[in-house]
Amino acid sequence: MKNKSKNLICDICGQKGARVRKVTETHGKGKDLLLIENVPMISCPSCGENYFTAETLHEIERIKLHRKSFALERPVQIASFV
């Protein structure tokens, strides 16, 4: 992710203009729920695809594997979209 986000080329359609967005990913559920914040996701305005790079996917797996070292416990409020 060292490229300038304005110059990214989409891996799906090959067009310039893809951008990095920061998203929150959830893994597991209930007591085993893990939220990973600020995950870089590539978003392409040309083809509409959103995807993670291989590097990001590897880092997500590393965080999940070593969650005890990385995770902070926080109370989480949940709201429904009605």
C-alpha cells in the first residue's frame, strides 16, 4: 500500500483511479467476535469492485491468529438499521 492512492490501478478492470478506503472487518461472533478497524480496502469507481490486496489478507490472518496480542477489550454497542 505504498502507492499513492490517486494513482492506483484496479486489479479487476485495469483502470486508473482506484482508491484506498479504510473499513472495519468483523470476524467470528458472540464472545469470539473480533473487529479489525482501519483495514485498507481498494475501491474502484470504474468497475465498482471493492477488494483487499494479498498483503492485507495476510495481515488480517496474522491479526486473527495472534488476536490476544493485538486486541483490546472494549464494550460494543449494537444498533439495528430500521
